[in-house]
Amino acid sequence: MSPRDLVLVLVVCIAWALNFLVSANALREIPPFLFTAMRFAMLALPLVWLLRPPAPGQWPRLIAVCLCIGVLHFGLSFLALRLSTDLSSPAIVMQSYIPMTALLAWAVLGERFAWRTGLAIGVSFCGVLVLGFDPVVLANPAALLTMLASAAMLAIGTVLMKRLRDVDMWNMQGWTAVFSVLPLLAISLVFEPGGFDQLGNAGLAGWGGAVYAAFVSSLLGHGLYYVLMQRYPVAMVTPWLLLVPVMAIGLGVAFWGDRPGPRLWIGGAMVLGGVLVIALRALQKSRKLVEEPMVGP
């Protein structure tokens, strides 16, 4: 990567890592599903003017992707942050969506991977188990399980997205925002009684967190990420994104009072190490396809 694009990668990582801290603060004032609805309502405002319909026959898949990622993934991830007493373990466990995606792509799309990638997937999942025995995590296992469910929804949405056609990043974000707001509000009304009363009493942390999540984390962060995806193979960018949980751990220690124990460090290293191997194997495979093109008529 050029030095300029490395700076862009760092901006993306910082924006996404800070989102853990900013959102965790906001969730002290606003319930998680209502907070997620606010995020997408704000995000829809600038993107709704850019929306265009997908290719014929793609509506069911597009709506399924939006519900998996917008409603279930983001809603559950903010619920996990609300339930958790630390930032480190949610930030690490979220990365398990990468080995989950590889397994789903193998099962659903028939994508194959070598034994080294399979070993890395196993190490990542074992890392989640080790991390789960950290005293901080054991004290509140619901947060870990909720974040795992969130990661699973992101993995399902990612696999479904692979067969979408003619939907760029801006349209994907815009449609996700549009299709997610009403289901999230309905979930909030049923499972978060009094949520709108809390919203009326929310201060700068709550409203500022929603603004940050919508415009800095989503619009800026994902916008720059899309720019990088247009310039480089996905596998070249993915390893750099492992800086996000590392930065989130640092922010948790500095500002949230996190004190990661040895099990969290070991489990976190296993999860992130496995994810790094998967990313590097994907990069090696993409380079091989470029350097050794298929020979044929």
C-alpha cells in the first residue's frame, strides 16, 4: 500500500475502535436496539438520495442481508456491549465472524480452504473458549454469547452478500439503514419498555454516540473502507483491520477500567492469530491467482 492509503487504513481502524468506547458510553443512557435504530435513521438521511434498486430478482436476498446485518448483527452487538463490563472481550469475540464466514462459505457456497486455514479456524474458536474462562467474562457470560450470536449474524449476512449483484457499498449501507429502522423500533418497543423515556433524558453521551456511530463509524469508516476495497484485494486490507480490536483493548484499559487477565490475553491472541492466518492465506491465494493466470482458449 502507498503511505497515503496506509493512513486511510489507520483512520478506519481508529474510527471503528473508538466506536466501541463511544457506543458503550452512549448505551448507559439509551437501550441498545433503540440506539441502533437511531444510528440507522441518522445514516439513512444522507444515503437515501443515492439509493437505486438492485438487479432483478435480488430483492429477497438484499432484504435478508439488511436484516441479518442491520437488525440482528448491530442490534445484538450493541446489546452485548450493554451487557459487558469490559470493552476488550467484545472487541475480540467480534472477530470470530471471520472464521464463521469461512465455514459458512464452505458449507453453503462450496468454497474450499487448505488445512492451514482449517487449523487457524479451529485455533480461533478455541481462543474464544479460553477467553470465556476469564473471570471478567465468566461473571457475565450473556455478553460473550450475545456477541457470538452477533458475529454469526454478520457471517450469515456476509455469505448472503456474496451473491448480490449491482449493489455498491453506499447502496448497501443505505438499504441496510432503510430496512432496519422499523424492525429495530418494533423490537425496542417490545423488549425495551421505557426506552423512549430514557431517550428523552439522554444527554451528550447518548446523542453524541449515535451521531458518531452513524457518521464517523459508518459513513466515514465504511466509506474509506470501500475506497480501499476498490484499490486493493480484500485479503490485502483485512490483516490491517486486526488493529481495531487491539486499539479497542487499549482504549478499554485507558478509559474503561479494563484489566485483562491472562486467559483473556491468551484467548485473544489465539482468536486474532487465527484470524490473521486466515487473512494471510487468503492474500497468498489471491496473489497466486494473479501471478499464475489460468491458461486456456
